[in-house]
Amino acid sequence: MGSEQEYASWRDRYGPWALVTGASDGIGRAFAEALAARRINVVLVARRLPALQAIAAEIETRFSVSTRLIAADLEHISEIRRTFDGVSDLDIGLLVASAGFGTAGPFLQTDLDAELGMIDLNCRAVTAMTKIIASRLANRGGGIVLFGSIVAYQGVPNAANYAATKAFVQTLAEGLAPELAHHGIDVLSCAPGPVHSGFAERSRMQMGQAMQPKAVAEQALVALGRKTTVWPGMLSKILIGSLATLPRFARTAIMGRIMAGMTKHLHGSQSQT
């Protein structure tokens, strides 16, 4: 945790409001709490209003900040527009686009609607939200946190479409970072490995050495404005570093073996994250 003086400087750049999607649990909730600890007011966006209400009450009590709640299914562009229309009166300096989901298991056995919905949420929604918030931030500066993954750097059997969506987000962040820097906007891709975010439990994936969401959020916020990509946790750094010099086919083979071990008992599961 930083000092109050460091937080004051941070608030000057990224406050007074932040908008966090996927805020009902896991990484999104951890970001909302970490931002509130820095005395930044938070707009909490997720599908489940009761969960948001409980989190908002806790955040307001613990950190003495304001919250605004928006229940929305961001797979639909109309819901994205409604979300941003609902905060048009707020001075938002930071977007944390953590809403997303993944499927796991053999591609032939996953549900087509789920696969297309994942593209809608992980790619189309992220692009739309980034475009909208960047237009607002271009006149005042601020930050955008997107979510890649360690699976984004090669094809991954048994998570092929999920890895492809994360590759899209990673490439988007890398391209936008230098472009939007000219407008005073910091863009960060947060690319963690396994995280205890509910993903493993809901998809029945077997994950070991997973990080806590709080640690992911803290490391990402420290990296914002300093890096284009952050790989939270030692495991993700070791894996990325060890695979970096290998050709893509070799990385795909290795990640395929890892994923096979995590999903050998699955038959087309999916998980919201």
C-alpha cells in the first residue's frame, strides 16, 4: 500500500471517479476495493444488482467514498451505451474493463452461443468501452486497464477461442498505449495467470498456485502509467519468460499440455469472470 501523499497524486491523475466492470466478484471487486482505498469514487458495473448493492454498502462504509451502481449485460452494445449514458454527469478518470468470461474444454463440445457471446463480451464490448472512454479522457487525461492473459501469446488447445479473445485484447492495448499516450491517457494490459476469482470453481478447472484477486489489482495499479503490460505474480512471469524464446508452435504445444491437465475432466464448460 502506498502513502497518503502517493495516493493524492494518483487521485489527481485518475480520479475522482473510476468505472469498474465485472465488479460483482473476483478481480473486478478487488479493483473496486483497491481504488476505494485510494479514496476514488467507483461506478460498479455487473449483471447482478443485489451483489453490487452489497459490495457498494461495504465499500462506502470502509472507505468513505461514493458509489454508483449499474446492472448491465455488456455483451449488448445497447447496454454499453446505457452504462455510459448513466455516468455522463461524472468526471471519470479511469476505466477498469474486467468483465469477461472464458470457456474450457474441447472446442467441438462447447456451445456456439457461448463462444460467440465470449467474443462479444471479451472483444466487442472492450473495444466499445475503450473507444467511448478514450474520447472522454482525451480532453482531461486518465487511464484504461484492459485484461489480457498469459494465454494470449499463442494458441491454446482446449481454450482456443478464449485465448484468441485475450490475444485481441493484448494487441489492442499494445497498439493503443503509444497512440493514446499523446492524449495523456495511460493504457495498461493486465495479463495474469491463474487467479482465485471464481473462474476455476465455476468452470471446474483444476488450478494450482493461483493468485488472490487483491494481489492482481494492487500490482496492476502500481504498474499503471509505468508499463504497457503487467504480469502479476511470480508464476506468470516465470511462464512468460520461459516461453518467450520458443517458436509459437512450441508454446502452443506446451500450453496445450498444461490446459489438458486442467481440463481433462471437462466437456465444454464455461465460466463468467
